[in-house]
Amino acid sequence: MNEFHMWLAFIGLGIVTLCTRSFFLLLGARFQLPASVQEYLKYAPIAALIAIVIPEVFYIRDPTTTLYTFQWQWPQLISTISAVLTCIITKSVLVTIFGGIAVYSLLKIFLPVI
């Protein structure tokens, strides 16, 4: 791929992104989504977050076999459980983030490599 094709791809992707994101802003007053669609869209952010977090917590690629494996001793899983419990107890996003990071960091330092 030469430089021309790269710039063409950047400009094309920019135009597509602009069109899809500005559609509801420009035509929002004339285009009304049905109530059922609006209800389902409420769950889109949490679904996207779960789709990102779950594979990172539960499935890790083994570098020797390039397969995904699961073990309960992983720092990701233990720190996620501690972050969920911290969130339930404190109901504070900041405390949850710092608590999860602190547990993960301590486990990475002190937990023996499996």
C-alpha cells in the first residue's frame, strides 16, 4: 500500500465516520426512533463495556501455545472480583478504580507466575 492509498483510506474513513455520526444530529428533529429502540439503546454502553472487559478478565492467550486458557489464580480475575465487591460496598467509582488497581498491582508483584 503506497502513500496515496493510505491517504485515500484515511479520507474515506473520515467521510464515513462524519456521515454516520452526524446523521442523528442533522436529522434528529425529523427522525424519531421508536420507543422500543430507545429502550434497547439504554443498554448499549454497558453491553460494550462487558464485551471489552470479560475477555480481558477471563481469557488470556498462552504465549507458548497461542490458545486461550482459564485459571483462577490470575491477577485479572482476583482484582476484578475485589473491584466489584468494593463497588458494591462503597458505591464510589474512584474508590473502585483505585482499589482494583491496587489489588492488581500487589498481585502482579507478589503472586508467583503460573
